[in-house]
Amino acid sequence: MASALHLLVRLVHVLGMAVLLGGSVLTWQTLRADDRDPRPVLRRYEWLFWGALGVLIATGVGNLGALGPPGPTTRWGSVLTVKLLVVTGFVVLSGVRSLAVGRLDDDSGAIRAIARDRLRILYAATGWALGAIVALAEVLAHG
Amino acid sequence: MGDRASRDETESADRAEVESADRAEVESADPFEVWTVATFDLAAFSLVVLLSGHLSGALAGTLTGLGTVPGLAAFGYLWVLVLVAVRWVLSDGGIAEGNRSVGSLLIRGSVGGGGVGVGLVGSGVLVGGAVAVVRAPGLLATVAFVALVGTVVGAVVGAVAGAALAVCNVAVARVSERVVPKTEPDYSSSSSS
């Protein structure tokens, strides 16, 4: 029963990351396309993003509890420290990005070129940061 | 004379309607901003607690003692509390520059954080205390004392965390305004990267 529950928690954790990573690539691609207003896609992603992030943190702590967190001085513990620091930086980056998307509603007409450029960079950074977090998670799980 | 009185009444009613609409606009927080800021605060707070616990070596003992289902339920409950608190904090105006003073946001952030602390610790202690009292009615005075102290500590910790998170929210909002600034209308799209 306990192992089935932990399996479910891990499944939800992996699916949550899939939503974040897949969505960031999709929104980045949407911003690269010049022929349509990206705001509905950006806003939908941001709504999903924060929901999935909350679920990821909850299930991440669940995973940690199931595996048994190591001491901070072990190699595993050091990787965990790095992962937590990277995730904290990623959350700050995401706050900046989401609040910028939220302000786009005030603009009338098409999205401004400078906003599109900067947001495209932010979404690309989001995707790369998520890639780094997945790599750290893989090291924690198998390394 | 009658026309003038009637015109005054109409103007007064119009003014009241406009004031009421303005008040309604100010008092309703933007759901997107509430969702973003609340979950950002929850994530930042959780990560700081996790990192501190991990670096101090206290995380292992704490997580081992907390089961998966109660842990997830507590996290969900905390999420709801933070959403309600942030909705209240932002109902007085958003966090964008010029919407309101930073001082007002700090005060509301502290009060909101205190409320979350009381809600989380207070209800946790009450539920645990109720179970203890049912099993051993003689513990009532002890449970009441622990509930009181726990609620006060929760309120203080929550208020400090709320103020710190309000500062973080303002900083992130200001960086966001600089990174993606409002500019003069330019309807052209740029080339892809």
C-alpha cells in the first residue's frame, strides 16, 4: 500500500515536471511565431505553471520523505543542496516572468515587440533551467 | 427650483454610483495576480524551510515523523490559507508600481501572514488537542495552554514571514516591470530567435 502510494506520488511529480517543461517549450515556440497573439497561450501556461509547481513541491517533499533525506555533508546531500538552490532561483525567475505576462493585459492591440523579445528570452531561460533541474533530479535518483 | 433639486439628486446618485464602482474595482483582486503571488510565496517559503532544514540536518527527522498523506494534506491546507490571505492583501490594490504604497503592502502582508500562521498552527493544535482530550479528558488544561502558545507563536512567525514575502513580492514585481517594460505602442513583431 505504502509503495503504491509512493509510486503515485512519483508519477504525479514526473507529470508535473512534464507540464512545466513541455509548456515552456510550447510558449517559447508560440512567441517565435509572428503571426498570432501569444497572450492567451502565455496566460494559460502561467495558470497551469503555478498549479503544477505547487504540486511538484508537495510531491518532491513526499519523495524526499520516502527516500529518507541524507545529511548535508554527503555527496547526495550536496546535490540536494544544489538542486534546492537552483529551484529557488528558478522560482524567482518564474515570478518575474509571470508578473510580466499578467501586465500584458493592460496593453491594447498586439503585444509590443520589446515585450515579445524579452518574454521569449524568459521562456527560453525557463526551459533551460527546467532542463538543469531534471538533470539534477536524475543524479539524485540514480547517481 | 424643483428641477434644480431633481438635478442635484441625479448628480448625487451618479457620483455615488461612480464611487461605488471605483470601490468595487479597488476591492477585487486580480485572480491571475493572486494565484501567481500566492503560489510564489508558498513555493519560496517552502524552499527556504526545506533548505534550512536540510542544511541544519533537521529535515530527516521531521520528514520521517510526518506521513505522506498527512504531509500532503497539510501542504494543501497551507496553500488554501495562503491563497485566501494573498487575495485579502491584494484586494487593496495590486503590487504593480504606483498601485499602492509599499508600506501598506507590508502591513497587510504581516497581518495576512499572521492569519496564515494562526490558521495553520491553531487548527493543527486544535485537531491534535481534540484527539488527545477525547482519549484523556484530564489533558484539557494542558491542551488549551499548548493551543494558546502555539497560536501566538504561529501568528508571530507568520507575520514575520508575511512581511519578508511582501518585500520579495515587491522586489520581483519591480524587476518584472524593468525586464518587460511598458513602451509606446509598436505593433510590429520581431524576428524569431
